[in-house]
Amino acid sequence: MISGDCIILGGGLVGLTLASALDASGMTSVVIDPADPDLRKDAAFDGRTSAISSSSMRLLRTIGVAEHFPEAGSPIREIRASDGLAPGGLTFEAEPDEPLGWMHENRHLRAALRTRAEAGTGITLLWQSSAATIDRGEFGVTVALSDGREVRAPLLIVAEGRNSPTRDAAGIRLARWRYDHNAIVSTLAHERPHDDVAYEIFFPDGPFALLPMTDMADGSHRSALVWSISGADAPGWLSLSDEDFASEVKAAMGGFLGNIRMTAPRSTYPLGFHHAARITDHRMALVGDAAHGIHPIAGQGLNLGLRDAAALAEVLVDGARLGLEPGNAQLLDRYQKWRALDTLSVALSTDSLARIYGVPGKAASAVRRFGMALIDRMEPIKERLNAEARGTSGDLPLLLRGLPI
């Protein structure tokens, strides 16, 4: 029998972050994931990138993940948002001592998290394993694995992603809808440097984001692309040659980065929204996409999951110091209340942005440009939005402040 303080279902980015956060504070966990991690190591498996907010980077540094990055990420020192290619818009600038965030390739995040987890004395990694049955009893949780082994702990943490079968089996309801859009993601090289600037260009057909990445070995400048387009048009965009697609990208951005060439395959996925009615149940807590999924318009999806991990780790460690077991109902209630407002407000704000900027017509565009210009001159509101981008607003867990639990 294998045991620990917590069982974590899912060894993805959020699940391994939580395991590392618990390990850094002396708590133990057992991570169960059906994947073979050796197949996740290169860009062919996942060529996507993630924007890591400044507060999330503090978390990764504090729990010992950042030191294992295969290469340094690219800092985001400025965000420029505009309505189409019209002049004006909003500009957010970093503090002198800390970028707004960092861009990392998902494969590098995954590699760093795996290395940190394997080095953790309190982490048991059960790769290529899956739960056959789960029993959340009065005195603890027992997971019978498909290979016959048994895992026990006081608490089950669900980090299985947006299609979590464990969440669904618990009867936790979701508010869920699909947008009539797909995201096309890829990486491109461009003639002019990005100067650590992220661009968010809002078109009626969907937002177009360029996110700064590190230069290539030959000195070519790189950016990650996240382009939301009509779901019906996605097959056509994917069928274009790299050269034709690069020409469309250059036209969409107005050519301000010079000539473009694609450096990674294009992939696409449908965009949707979901939000769990509650993120706890008897001896169970949800984190990451198992709890909520939002539009990528503000690049906050992964950061929202990392905030879950930081908050839950702090709640559990505080409880352990008081002699409370991880599955204690009072601890889970504290986690539920702590995360409820933040997750709902971020989810609704990103959904509202997607809908507002999706309204077509010159009049709607003029109103949006007027609003953006007004906010750009109103420092209190602008600073609040800047804090949201950095992930430093609200009641921050200690790890997101760069402090150990």
C-alpha cells in the first residue's frame, strides 16, 4: 500500500506545482497520472507556450521549480492592447524591478516541474497509472489502481483537467458554454525585435495575440501566436501553406515586426468556458482546469490554476500546524471561500472581454477605442488592471508573494 498526506490525480502543470509546493513545506503527496512523461518532452507533443505572471513566477522560484528551467523564459515588460490596427489603446508597463510576466514553452515548464518533483523527498510519482475505483470514506480516501496497487490519504486533489471524470462522478455541476471560435497557436520568427512587448490586437472575428519569446540560436527573433478565429474557418486556416499563413499573420499585425516565417507547426483547439459550482466535496478539492476554464483572451488560464495550488497548499500546511488532517472540512471550506471570488471574477471578466470585443461595426469599435483611451489616462483603474495582469491583486497566498509557507 502507498500512502501520503494527499493523493493528486493528474501530473500536469498544476498538479506537479501543487505537489512541489506541499513538498517544500514538509507535506507528502502521491501523484497519479496515466501518461508516459517521456513522451511529453519535445515540441512535437506540445508546441504551446504559457504566459507566467510575475506572482506565479515568485511561486515557482519559492518552491524550487524555476531553477530547473532548461532555458530562461522571455520577460514581458510591456503589454499593448488595441482595437484592431487603429491608433490608441492601452499600454501596461512593468515595475522597474519585476516584469509583468514571463513566456515559457510548455515543454520547458513540464521538464522543470518533473525534475523538481523527482527530487522531492515527499512526492511519490505513479506515472502510467490510473484509478480503477475511488472510495472517499469517513476516515480517508482509498484509490485502487488499475494495476492492483492501493493508495491511501486523507484528501483527494483533482487536477485532471477540464474533462475531469472524478469531478463529474462527484456530481459537481458546471456552468459551461462554447464560443464560436477556435484558437490557432504556433510560433513565428520575425525580422524586427519584439523588445519584450506583448501585443493583444482585438478584431471582431477574435483577438490576435503576439507574445515575446527568446531568440533562436541563429539570432532570429521569436514570438508566440494565439489567434482566435471562427470555428468554421479553422480548417481553411490550417490548410494554408506556411508561407501563405505567414503572409496573413503579417497583414493582421500591420507588418510592424517586419517579415514573418513560421517556426513551428500550427495547432488549433476549440474555445470554451466552464466554472464549477463548487471546488470542494467530501475529502476532495479541485484545482486548475478541473475547477474552471476561461477564454485565453487575457492569458490567465494557467495562472488561475497556479493560484489554486498556492492557496490550497497554504490552507493544508496551516491546518497541519494546527493538528488538522488535510481532509478536514473546515480546511476545505477555507479553500472554497478563498478561491471563489477570484476565480469567478477572472472568469467573468475574460468572458465579458471576449463578448465586448466581438461586437462588429465601426460604432462599436469607436466606443471601445474611446473607453481604452479613457482608462489609459485614469491611473487608479489602469493600476488595478495592471495588478490583474501581474497576478498581484486580491488576497494573495504567501507563495505568490515569494514567501515560503
